[in-house]
Amino acid sequence: MGESVAEATVTNWLKNVGDAIDAEESVVEVATDKVDSEVPSPVSGTLVKILVDVNGVAEVGSPIAIIEVEGEGSSSTAAAAPEVAPEPEIAAAEIEAQVAAAAASISAPEPSGPIAKNSNGRFYSPLVRSMAKEEGIGQSELDQIPGSGKEGRVTKKDIVAYLEKGRTASVPSAANHTPTASPAAAATVAAPASTPAPKAATPAVKIGAGDEIIEMDRMRKLIADHMVNSVQTSPHVTSFVEADMTKVVLWRNRVKGEFQKKHGEKITFTPIIMEAIVKAIQDFPMINVSIDGTNIIKHGNINVGMAAALPSGNLIVPVVKNADRLSLLGITKAVNDLANRARNNQLKPDEISGGTYTLTNVGTFGNVMGTPIINQPQVAIMAAGAIVKKPAVVETPEGDVIAVRHKMFLSHSYDHRVVDGALGGMFVKRVAEYLESWDLNREI
């Protein structure tokens, strides 16, 4: 499932038990905290058993179905099945043992402690555990929250509803279920109740007679969480530079037809700007970093994410890996391939993770500039505005003249915890300089 992905939720089985399956044919749809994707079968055969039902969660590396390979026959399947099928039963037995041990040992866990994946017979997803930790909800309190998911699982919606209703009244009841808890421990559980108060105080939206209520889809909810988290994590600062793109525009207009005929690819401004960003990162490597607590992680690879708008209106950021090792043609092919598959919902989880810097092209929508939000855990992001014709002063050997030039604003947002104004400003200026010094005679 890709880098940093530990588990996925089965959202839809595309095949039923008994259906024939071709190699590389999609069998199941799964969702992670990064992307929704289809999982193809590695072999041709017949689906004989489904081990993880819809809405079930499977860890990466665990079996989710059994496929009888063509030519094996039912006898082979009968012999092979026992080797694979017992795994879920073993996992279930382990979970039951963990739950029993947890139930016997729980006294009054403090909110700051870790949230168990399984507790009181319920499974808690990574998202729910993360939300509980952020909101100061302890294990015992979490166990008391009613779950609307499968088998009573607590969902994100349940956590949000619990917080909106006000948790102060429910915290004592959670403490009452642990008679061995001391008054001090109970106070510790109740103390964080005031943490989510600002959220509860958010003004209610008045709904009129002609208003329509549209529930966010899963991806929009994830985007909303990521954006809020980024603003709360990083103090954003934005620097602006106006770049003269005249040479780039003239060169592209001259070569785009031949470029497509020769390489079978359309060349847009995005890979050209991305190449300039990669060169600037090589000049200023401290832009290509992440923060881990009080440590700065300086990345050895330059992986540039490119924000892409989907037909649904949502946003996704596929990543051009090792962009510093690619030529302009290589970057162009990577950008076109990722953009096309993003629009068709064919990206793999690994292709939208691992970015170290991000480029977003707001000029695509006719915007001259923007103030982008950093894509965590990166520390900087650049927005390229629309390229427009403007009168500008041009220096010539005969003196200054006013001429029509192709201009574009570059907006560079960066994390002021580690990127100061000097570095952030010099970086975006260097990107502009690389674009302005474009070689009109560059070969394709």
C-alpha cells in the first residue's frame, strides 16, 4: 500500500465468491488515510473466499482473500486453504486475549497515555486514536463513547459528535466505571474536558429554508483535517516575486509542436517551473527539510509534489520522486502521467507520499497569485500564478525601454520555525532567476 501506510479499510468488493479473475484485474477497493484505490489480483484464477468484509480493516501484509489459481482444481484449493484460512482465526484469538488482558488490567488510564488498538472488544482505527490523543481523551473515556460503526466501532463522526455535545458530563461517568481509580486519577481524566471548549463555542450555522446540506465526502474531510493541522502546526510566512517568463513562453511556443511529435508528450509550464525549483533546492538544501520534534530532517532526495485538482473538486498531491535525477523530458513525462492518473483515480498510495517540497499551479484557474498552505510534514510550498502580458521596463544597451513582457507571480509559503525570511525570500528569488535566464536555444 505504499510508504507509511500500515492498514486499509475495505470499501467495496468488485468480485464475488466464485467469480473468475484475470491477472491485474481489480478485485477490491480499499481506503487509507492517504488515498482510495483499487487492488488488482496478482494472478488469474477464481475467488474462493473473502477474509475481510466491507468496512473491515486489514493490516498491510495480511491476507484479505483466497484465490484458486487456474489449473489447481478444488483438491488443491482444499489442501491450500487450511494454510491461509486459519490466519484470521489466530488473529481473532490474539485480539480476544489482548482484550481480556486489557479488561483485567485497566484501572484508570490517564488521557495522556497511549490509546490501545483494541479495547473492551472494540477496534480503534489510527484516525480515531489520533483524534483521541489530540483531544485529550483517555482510554477509559474513549471506551464509553457510543460507536456507530461496524460492530460498535467508534468513527470520526462519533468523536466529533461527542465533542460537540460537550464531554464534561460524560467524563465522570467514564471514571465511575473504574472503581479502583483514585480521586487524583479521576481528576486527571476530567481535566482535559476544557480543551475542546473553543470548538464547542463555534457559532452555529443558521440554516434557511432554501439551503442545502451537503455532507463532505471522505477525501474532503481528510483535506479539511490536513489543512487545519498544517495551520496549527506551522507559523506560515509568504514571500512573493514577479518573474519575467518571456523567454520561457517564447521557447515553449516554438518547440511544443516538435516536442509532442518527437516525444509523444505535451510540454506545459509546470515541468519547466518544477525544474527551476529543483535547481533552487540544490542551491538552498535547507528548504528540503522536515521537522521531527526539535530535530531537523534534511532530506537526501528531492521529491516534488504537484497539487492536482480532481473532477470531484477535491485536491490531491502526487509526487515526482527523485526529480533532481530527471531531465526536463523525464519531469514532463512524470508530471503528465501523474496528472492523467490523478484525474482517473488511478494513483497508488506510494505515489502521493514521500514528498519533500510542493508546487501548486494556481495560474491554471486564472489566479495571478495565492498564499498556499504547507503540505505537512514539509516546510515550504510554492504557488505559480497565471502568466499575463504586462508593460515593463526593459534595460537595453541603448537605454531603458517599455516593452510587453510575460509576467508571473511566484508565492512561497514557508514554516517560520526553521525557514527565516532571508532563506525563504532568497529561494523564491533564485527560482525566478532560473526561469528568467532560460536558454532560448535549448535543445529538446
